[in-house]
Amino acid sequence: MTVRMPVELERARLTLAEVARRGRGTAATEAARALRSAFMAAHTDAVYDELTAGRSRDLRLAELAQAASTAFPGLVPTREQLARERALPQADKDGHEIDQGIFFRHVLRSPSAGPHLLDAMLRPTPRALSLLPDFLATGDVDLGSVRLERRGGAARLTMCRDDCLNAEDDRQVDDMETAVDLALLDPGVEVGLLRGGEMTHPRYRGKRVFSAGINLKALHGGGISLVDFLLRRELGYIHKLQRGVLVEDGASWRTPTLAKPWVAAVDTFAIGGGAQLLLVFDQVLAASDAYFSLPAAAEGIVPGAANFRLTRHAGPRLARQIILGGRRIRADEPAAALLVDEVHEPDRLDRAVERSLERMRGPAVTANRHMLNLAEESPDEFRRYLAEFALQQALRMYSTDVLDKVGRFSAEKRVQPR
């Protein structure tokens, strides 16, 4: 299906292509970005309909951006431009991802295009579908940075990047989404568990660690992307943890998604992205010596959807202390009760986790969590937040202060918790 473009859109498309040929420089770049934003403000739905054949095709973030670069030259960077930039340290890039941020801001803001993109991102990934038959047969898969095991009706996801304290990069985001898809698609799974594995890092050797957040070394090296990490993380596996995976199984009149309750167990620390994750879990348990922090503001970036969700969990004052002031919350202090359901001595955490998994297997849990999630966070509110996040995070990635911080970080030889 081909969508017929209005004449004014065809003319605007030609103007975009001409601006893209004008070369570089601050003034030219600003003018080009102003034009791209104006173009999308006027034609978002027409652009999206052309790229998705009238919303009959479900394109994921990267697929949509690639299609846009071909159909509308100059609107977003090409595959070749992104490949060249990917090989460079963050400080040496031209910042083409900002143009992707402009594009996705407008797409997600659209009341028609935005929900369609959210649904496309809730569908199972091709990788998960290819692995599903073997996982159903064996109940076990090692994805590299994540291990998944089905045992006792529970899908147990273990983050096992022992080389970097489970600091996330593009690879781990892909592995996590695959694991979440498999857990949700497996009819033998009633509840999911996320926990960090044992580390080999000298300072934490033999200890479980939940997550050190974004991999700053990868960020400096140019290995953290706006689309495949920062946006995919929020619209992919984290959104699926909350809403479920979108399937068409003949029972869509009941609900179009397969969703299950999730438990998180925090050992040692949940920093940055690790702390963000906890905000979508149904139960969070922590060891008494663990702590939580969101140092993204100090690092110069936006902590995903934490700004959107943390106020609901902790209230506006504590949320600002954590996000703007960098306050670290210890599991054994009173404020932790706003973030964690149960705190146990480390040697008792395993047993507490099993009790929690058993509770979450109740027959009415899934229906009630569905209604709680709808009451607490509507899809439209989430979509509008992510629209602004797409642009603001892209701008922060290429800001002078962030490039200076990650440059200093690269001089360190080891990944250290922040």
C-alpha cells in the first residue's frame, strides 16, 4: 500500500534534501534542524503513513528511522552516516542523532502515529521468536549478557555482565528485550524475576550486583545510541515489563497483550538505569546492605522515564533530591520504604524472593496489576513524556558538559560504581 502525498509535502521534501546538501557549520546546522522540526510539525502523520503504508506495517524504532532516511532525504541521518559516527568517540561525532530526536519527538507526540509506534515496539522481536521453540523445549537460554531459566513456573532473568557490574549498553538492551519476550510468550511462566549475577570485578568478586546503570565507558566510546539504547530501552523491554508483549492469538477481544507480574531482587546496588528499572516492578526486594541512586543529572543526562515515574513512587520532594541532588538511598533507611517492598539480610534474601514469587502467582494478580498500571500511568501520558525525552536526551548526549565528563571517565581503567 502506497499513501499518496499531498503536493505541499512533496515540495517540503525537496527543500529538506536541498538543506541537507548545504554543508556543515553551526548556522547551517541550526537552520536545517529548525526546518526539520517545522517539516515534522506540519506533516508528521503524512510522513508516518507513508513509511508504514497507512499504519499497516509495524516498524520498530530503527526500522522507522532507516525508512525515513530513504523516503525523506535530509530528514534523519542515513545508515552510512550513523555507521561512520558509530566508529568515533562520542566527542568526535557530528551529532546526527539529534535529528533522530527531532523526528521521534514529533512521531511520538502525534495522537495517531505515536500509539501505533508504541504498539509496534510492544511486539515480540524477531530474535525472540526465533529462539522461542528451543526455550519452550529446554526452559533455558544464555543470551550473552542475560541468562534466562524457567523453574517452578518462574522465569528467572539473571544479568551477568560480570566484567562491568551489569552496566548496560546496546548489547544488553537487546538481550534484555529478548529475554523479556521469551518469558512473556512462554505459557509455562506465571511470574518473572530479575536479579544480578555474581561478579568477577576485584572489588565485588563473588558478590551479586544488580546494576551499575549506563555503561559510561561505552558512552564515551560512541557505543551508546539514541535509538538502539536510550529509546529502545524505554519503549522496548521496560515497557513490556509493565504492559506485556503485544500478540495476535485470536483472543484480542480480551486483551491484546500477554502480561505477567514481575519481581526484582536487588543485591549490592541499583544505580542509574538499574534504579529506573525498579519503578515498573510489582514487587522489589533488597538486601539490607544495598543502595539506590540516580546520578544521571550529575552525569548530564536524563534518567530515562524515572523523572516521569519516581514522583508517583516517592513524592515530589524526595524525587527531586534523588534526581537533581544525587541523593543515595540506603535500603535500611526509612525513605527506602517508598522504593522497596521488603528488605532482608543478605543471607535471607533468597528465601524471601521465593516467597514473593509464590505470592505473585495468585490467579487474580495479573488482572489487578493491569488495572493498577492503567490507573497509575496511562499510555498517552507515557507517550507524551517519551516524545520530549527523545529530543532532550539527544541534546544532552552531545552537550559540552557531558562530553567533558565522559572524556574524564575514559581515562579510568576500570568501570567503577558511581
